[in-house]
Amino acid sequence: MPICPECGGEMKFDRSRYMYVCTSCGLAVTRSELDDLKKGRSPDLGEDERERWRREYLKWWLSSKR
Ligand SMILES: [Zn+2]
């Protein structure tokens, strides 16, 4: 199980989006982004884009839990 690069939480693979999602902070990254983060490089997405993505995903993630 991959570890979230931001908070150290557990990340789960979401098959419907092909992204790894942090169960603690909601960070969502693709496989290649996760590899980049592990190597210490930042992903291609800009900060704003990532933040927007994360918020959207967190919303979706929380609503899908119900
Ligand atoms: Zn996290």
C-alpha cells in the first residue's frame, strides 16, 4: 500500500479513476505522479490545479462513503 507523500496516510487505488487516493487527506495522484513524488519531483499539474482536483475528489470520496 503506497504512503501519502503529504500526510503519511494510507493510499488506496481507485479503479474508476485510475488514481491513488489518500484516505486521510484526500490527495489524489496518478501512478506516475506518485512515482514522481517519491523521487522528490513535483507532478506536472500546477498548484491550483492540484488543489482544485483534491477538493473535488475529497467531496466525491466523502459522498461515496455514505
Ligand atoms: Zn494524505
